[in-house]
Amino acid sequence: MDDVNVDVLIIGAGPSGSVAAAHLFNQGVSIKVVEKSKFPRFVIGESLIPRCMDHFDEVGLLDAIKKADFEVKTGARFIKGDAVCEFDFKEKFTEGWNWTWQLPRADFDKLLTDELARKGVDIAFENEVIDVFINPDGSSKTTVKDKAGNVYTIYAKYIMDSSGYGRVLPRLLDLDTPSSLPKHASIFTHVKDSNRPEGKEGTLITFDIINTQSWFWVIPFSNGVTSIGFVGPIDFIESFKGSASERVSEMLKLSKHYAERFIDVPFIFEPKEIKNYSKAVKQLYGKGYVLTGNSAEFLDPVFSSGVTFATESALLASKLIVKELNNEPVDWETEYSDYIKEGVSVFSTYVKEWYTGNLQTLFFHQPENKANKEQICAVLAGYVWDKSNPFVSKHDRLVKSLAYLIDMESSSNSKSE
Ligand SMILES: Cc1cc2nc3c(=O)[nH]c(=O)nc-3n(C[C@H](O)[C@H](O)[C@H](O)COP(=O)(O)OP(=O)(O)OC[C@H]3O[C@@H](n4cnc5c(N)ncnc54)[C@H](O)[C@@H]3O)c2cc1C
């Protein structure tokens, strides 16, 4: 394989790499995408949130996705025992998309890359980045191994690291830093949903709370398959013994709402387990490189923010690279790092307050406060940069304070009874 010279090397062809590739290609930038796997390949992250529709639309990928007939997602339901809290994206504070999709990522990611290849984007599948050297001026020399074991070099002005869980640059440049979130694990599989009820109940995305720290997801796809998974502290997930299938079968008994639907349904593959999935980095960019998507940061699956964060960061980073290639000044600290960290910090609060139980207190409190619910709904839809939403601008205080007031009110009510 001959050596390659490009303006931008994109590592990884997940949603982050695909959105970046689409934008840069549309702007006439010379790019190469290097992807370790052969697509379709399994990856978790199947429930999207509306904000990512803006990104797919802007880079011209939305029409291709619409043709695929994925299951439309219009909201999400949270269940705790008999209590139910359902969010409808139509009823959200911030203007924006009211729907998105829930989909098998193997098909989705393949569709995105097929569409990019059709447009003429150069994607090398089964090619793995094994080493990177970045010069002081930002130009780089990347070593890639193809599937036959041949090694070649890519010279690039910029590297966009969209390698997800591969975390290529965080590993090679020693950028990892511990996440501030609790250490959790998840175990998940797909089932042929043969007991799926008719109508909305059959297709609704649901998060069923087992206890404050642990929960169960149900994500039905349009092809009759449903993704199921458990999330919780590592100790909790490891307290179930036996094979992965036996452990998930045991866990299913804990879901009052879903046990009957899934208990006898065979798993399509042996459940997979991921431990300690929350990741953070010391810096999101450096001279000649930028980290996007999961390679930059991953919080927690509870609000399905992963893909949207991957596409938000990829699109923004691509725009800034185009500016720089056009010799316009770019302040990566404020224009990229600060912006991305703002969104991460909002979601981080919601994840933390989910596991303290405060957010669950707000979700299930009756009677519902319509204004609060619409504002929280906008956050769950991914519109976490809308500072006119008090649940964004005061995220670090509001959830905690409201939960405190609700707790005070219920303890004074129970005393007066
Ligand atoms: C348990 C769990 C549940 C989740 N549920 C959701 C959800 O419901 N909704 C949601 O939005 N997110 C969810 N996520 C997060 C989601 O999986 C990720 O945020 C999302 O896939 C990130 O996209 P990405 O493009 O950054 O990376 P990826 O989708 O991981 O893509 C990265 C690509 O880079 C390639 N790569 C890796 N190393 C190399 C290398 N050395 N050379 C070349 N290529 C390489 C990989 O093969 C891969 O194809 C979940 C995460 C977990 C842990």
C-alpha cells in the first residue's frame, strides 16, 4: 500500500467519524477515514435523541437514514414500580426536533458509511491505526495496518480521533484522566421480541428502575428485535452468577413490568458486558489533532446522549478545521473545548443526580409540574446549550434544590397525617 497525503485523517467510522467525514467532504477538504472493523459490526448505543437530527440534516445524511424505516422515537418512558413518567419530545421547552430513531447500530453505522462511500468519501475498512507521531507544527505521520498485515503511512495536517471505545489518541498521547462518575457496568443483548404487544406499548423505549442505582433498558427496533440491557454498580452486575445468559435471565425477574414479556424469549447473542465505561480526557484538542465522540468523553447510557455528543463534537470540530484550513483564526479553547465541556457538564449533572435519586424524585413526583417537565424534556432531547432553559443554565443547583423541596414537603405531609 502506498503512503497517503491528506488534509484530515479521521480515525473511526462510527457516527462521529461519519458526520465529520460528511461535513469535510462537502466542504471539499481532502480526507481519509480509517476504520478498524468490517461493517456491519455490533456496537451499543441504539437510542438516539432529537438533537442529533440537526447534525445528520446539516451534513446531508438525513434523507438516506429516513429511507431505512427505523423505529421512530418520539419520547421515553421511565418506570419505578407502579410509578410512570413519560416524556414526549413534542412537549419540550426548546425549539427543535420532536423525534428521532431507535435502531440497531450495526445497520445504522453501515448505512451511514455506505452513503458516504456512494458520495465518494475514501473509507478504508479493516485498517487499524497502530501508531501516531505528531510534529510540533501539528502535521502528523500515522502508521496504519491493513487486513493483510501490510503497514503504510498517512501524512495529515489534522487528525480527528473518532475512534470511540478504541480511544486511539488518549492511549497513544497519554490523555486519559479518571471520570468523576461512579464506576458502573452494563450487560446487554438483543432478543427476538415474540411477545411484543401491539401498539405503543410494544415500541416504547423504557427505562425500568430496579433500584436507585440500577436500571433496565428496553429498546424495540422496527425489525421485531428488541435490545435489552441492565446498568448498575459493578458489584450489583457481578452479584449475578453463572453464564452471561443465566445472569441476564435472573436480572429479568427483577423487572415487574417486563419479566413476562422477555423471560422465555431466546437471546440472539450471548449477552455482552462492559465495565467501567465512563471516560474522560485531560484535553480535547492539541496542535494538529482533535478528539470527538466517545474518544473524547463518555458519561453514562441513562439519557442516551452518546451518539448525539459524538455528532455534535464531530460537526463542530470539522467546522473549525475548515476555518483553519482557510487561514481563519480559531480559538480551540473557547470555540471547541469550552463549548463541548458546557454540554458535558449539563449532562453530567443529570447523570449524577439520577444516581443520587434526586432526578428520580423529580420525575415521579405527583402532581407533575408542566413547566419543569418541559424544561427537563428539552435536556433529555439533547438541547443542552439553550441557556434560556433554567434546567440548563442552573443545572448544577436546580435539580438538587427541587428534589430537596419535594422531600421536605413529603416528610411534612407524612408528619401531619
Ligand atoms: C452500555 C452502554 C449503552 C449505551 N447506550 C447508548 C444509547 O442508547 N444511545 C446513545 O446515543 N449512546 C449510547 N451509548 C454510547 C454510544 O455507544 C457511544 O457514545 C457512541 O457509539 C459513540 O460514537 P463514536 O462514533 O464516538 O464511536 P463508535 O461508535 O465506538 O465508533 C468508533 C469506531 O472507531 C473504530 N476504531 C477503534 N479503534 C480504531 C483504530 N485503532 N483504528 C481505526 N479505527 C478504530 C471502531 O472500530 C469503531 O467503528 C451507550 C454506551 C454504553 C457503554
